[in-house]
Amino acid sequence: MNKDAFAKDLLHFKSTIDSGQKFGRDTIHLFCSPLFVDTMKALFDKNIETMSCGSGAERNILPGITCNFESLSDENKKLTTHLKISPTEIRIGAPIHPTTTFKEFEAELLKVIGILKKQ
């Protein structure tokens, strides 16, 4: 995937996997847009439960990844309180403008993920 591609073009990914496919580090690419694969892997490596990823348009939230706040360690809960979008969810996201590249968007998400601790 060309990381200089425009992020907007990669937002609307539709998975075609069957419902029996097991989610794991090696199968993340089947579940989400290339825009989120490396960031989802970074969260997986930190044992942080993800719930969804995408444009966020249907909920009027930033494009990004929604994680289960309740499953976070106490330390990670303190670090992510400002990212809460509901009592049980946080959103690791960033705005996407027409000229935002894949690399720029990914860097914003990885910056936030970088502060989280492995649990």
C-alpha cells in the first residue's frame, strides 16, 4: 500500500470475509481498511481491545479506532480519559482533510497509541 495515498480514499473499506474468520494479528487486514492495519496491530500488541475502525461518520466522531475503555488497565484509563466518546468507549482518531495522506493520518494515530502502555 502506498502510504502517500490520500487517506480519504481508504476510509470506506467493506470487508468480504465470512463470519467464521478468526480475528488475530495476522488477519487484521481482512477486517479493516489498509488505513488502519498498522495502528490496529500496534493496539493488538499492547493487548488493547478494539471494537471498530472507520470513518466515524455514522456516529459523528473522528475517523479512527474505537476501543473498549472498560478493558483498559487503570494506567491506560488515566491516559485516555480525554478520548472517551461514551462511558465504555474511547476513540483514537484524527481529522482527515482532502489533502491528508495515509502516512500523515497513521502518524497521528500512532502518536496517541505510543503513549499507551502494554497491558
